[in-house]
Amino acid sequence: MATICSTHCRSYPSLQPVSSPSSKLGHVPQHVTLSSSASKRFLAAKVSLKSQSDSNEVAVHTHQPQQSDGAATAAAVPVDIDTTQKLLNSELLSFTSAEESRAEASSYNNGNESVSITVVGASGDLAKKKIFPALFALYYEDCLPKHFTIFGYARSKMTDAELRTMVSKTLTCRIDKRENCGEKMDEFLKRCFYHSGQYDSQENFAALDKKLKEHENGKASNRLFYLSIPPNIFIDAVKCASSSASSGNGWTRVIVEKPFGRDSESSAALTKSLKQYLREDQIFRIDHYLGKELVENLSVLRFSNLIFEPLWSRQYIRNVQFIFSEDFGTEGRGGYFDNYGIIRDIMQNHLLQILALFAMETPVSLDAEDIRNEKVSSLYILL
Ligand SMILES: NC(=O)C1=CN([C@@H]2O[C@H](COP(=O)(O)OP(=O)(O)OC[C@H]3O[C@@H](n4cnc5c(N)ncnc54)[C@H](OP(=O)(O)O)[C@@H]3O)[C@@H](O)[C@H]2O)C=CC1
Ligand SMILES: O=C1O[C@H](COP(=O)(O)O)[C@@H](O)[C@H](O)[C@H]1O
């Protein structure tokens, strides 16, 4: 049995058959099916990639060429790996995101630099559910620099202690058998602070700047603002952060959560407005699906396993289904879905990203731009 390598050096014992997505009440399964014409001489088989923590799946229905005795010939397909493929394989196998992040984090320690992360909209759902737990995971893995401070910023009145209590409820040691997790959580929470302010107040951001400086304690400062707020206040917050709280001697960067507008025109308008205050290389647009283990592992599964690479084509794959299912209902999202639309919420971003990653040709390298170019090409082909 071949080992399926993952970016986290975890091995999967075997490929399990995928079960049909359950249609429990409250589930909203959404399927994107890519089909090519099926040939009768192929047997359909299903394999699934399923991460332990995700309910979302990518189901691949493969065609296995059938020999006269019924045995599948997949393993007998000659494998011709060209130089690019070899390079890619070695990049994939040597790539460990945590190691790279640790190295990046420690580069700030050598220069005695600080990094301050401000979660703008810290009282909200995304901050609680995803951002603080993700920051804690980075801290646990030593992927944050030695001198880092996290500030929550929002209009709600809260003390530092109240922010810590709120955040502590959603921190988890997501992987089993994590050592000293409780201790690490306490250390992490001590580095979290809160500042209450309006999103359009230069004065309130200037007060944040003062607090950040106290924590930076004379060190070179690098500042990251994570916009975890509704899109209609992005520009106000960016304007105030850049004019009243940006770094004087390091970098200032802004992470923007989707939605990046509701259509191409409004997306361009958003970018144009952001660029009044930031250069393009200061703006980081996030699609959190690309950070999911399941999705990250797709590339490794494709390019580092000789059994898949030669089979990954329309010649052998009859259809691919992307199944998005949540085990909860609309909850507080009714108004948002009514205004913005459930398709814009996940389909044209998260699911299309996965589709492109799945369908793209082999990129020249694993650099973000090479992967992006191949993804764009695959989307053109689908048009
Ligand atoms: N929740 C999720 O899972 C995901 C969310 N996103 C995106 O991330 C961003 C934040 O999402 P989420 O945390 O769910 O949003 P919330 O509605 O929870 O808003 C975040 C915070 O922003 C402030 N806020 C809310 N509405 C307004 C308003 N009309 N005017 C001014 N301030 C307001 C509130 O803080 P206060 O009142 O204290 O100022 C609130 O706690 C959004 O752009 C969303 O589309 C993207 C992916 C997933
Ligand atoms: O961006 C979004 O994603 C979540 C689903 O993400 P997951 O990581 O929890 O699987 C979705 O619930 C939300 O509506 C959407 O805005």
C-alpha cells in the first residue's frame, strides 16, 4: 500500500471508500460536479480525502481500466517523471510549513524586532472562532516571534481580562496529546490585550498606537492589522490604522477577509480604495480554505504519489464532486445570506479555489504565483 504523504508528515494508512453525504436536517450539502464523458469500459471507484477535523470532502470517482481478467491496471501505467515533476516532488517532500514559519519567526528575534498583531473586530464571530485559535496554534508551534503582542480592537467595552476570558473559551489543543497545552494557553493569553475604539476614529487608533509602542518597548516594530469586521467598514479602519497606527520603522500589513466585494466591479472599487492607503504588497487577502489540512494535502497527494500523478486526468477520472456540508443550520447568518447570497459566501471563493487546485496542471514550482497561474489557466479551460 502506498503511503500518502501529507505536508504535516502524517501518513494515512489507507484510502477509505467515501460514504454518501448525509442529508441530516440542517445540513446544506452543496455539490460541484465536474464531469467528462464516461466510457463504459471503466469501472468506477471512489476514493476520498477526509481530514480528521473537517466534514468537507473531495470525492474522486476514478475509472480504472479493466483488464480482461478484471484486474485494475492502474499500477502498470508507465511513469515518466520529467525534471519539473522531480523538482516539485522534492519541494513538496522537504516542505514543512511549520518549519518555514519557525525560521521566519526567529529571523525577527535576531534583529530584536517586534511584531504586533491587531485583530480589528475582536468581539466578533470570526475572531473568536478562527483568528485567536489560529494565533494560539502558531504560538504553540513556536511560529510567532519572541517579541509579539496581540491586541483586540472593537467598539465593545472590554477589559484585557474580559478579552482573555472570551478568547480562552475557544482555544483548543487541536491535535491530540499536546504537551503543556494549558500552560501554553496561559502564556499566550498574557500576551493578548484589548483596546476599545470606533473604526473611523483617528483619535482612537492613535490611542492604540500609543499602547502598541509601550509593548514594543523601543524595538523595531512590525504591525499587522487583521480586518475581522464587515466589509462596509474596511476602508474606515484601514484609513485610521494607516494614518494613526502604522509602524514608523518596520512593516505595516493588512489582512482582509472575504468577501472582497460582491462582484467584479465592487471588488475593483474595494482594491482601489485600499490602495489610497496601502501598497498592494501590504494587502493580504485570505481564503481560509486554502489553509485547511485537507486542501493543503491535495497538492502533496497529487504530486508526491506516483500512483496518482499519471492517473490525474480526464482519461481516468469520470467526475469529481466537491461536497460542502455543515452540521449546523443557518444560525445567525440569515441576514447575511439574504443580502450577500450563499453562493457568494462559499462557492465562488472557497469551493472554486479547491476546484482550481484540483484541476490545475503541474505548476513550475510551488511558488504562490506559479500555482496561481496554473489555477487561472484551469478556470479559463472550464469557461
Ligand atoms: N464568521 C465567519 O466564519 C467568517 C467571516 N468572514 C468575514 O469576516 C468578517 C468578520 O466576520 P464576523 O466576525 O462573522 O462578523 P461580525 O458580524 O461578528 O462582526 C465583527 C465585529 O464587527 C463589529 N461590527 C459588526 N457590525 C458592525 C457594523 N454594522 N458597524 C460597525 N461595526 C460592526 C462588531 O464589533 P463591535 O460592535 O464590538 O465593534 C462585531 O463584533 C466579515 O467580513 C465576514 O464576512 C469570512 C469568513 C468566515
Ligand atoms: O467563509 C465561510 O466559511 C465558513 C465555513 O468554514 P469552516 O472552516 O468552518 O468549514 C462558513 O460557515 C461561513 O458561512 C463562510 O462565511
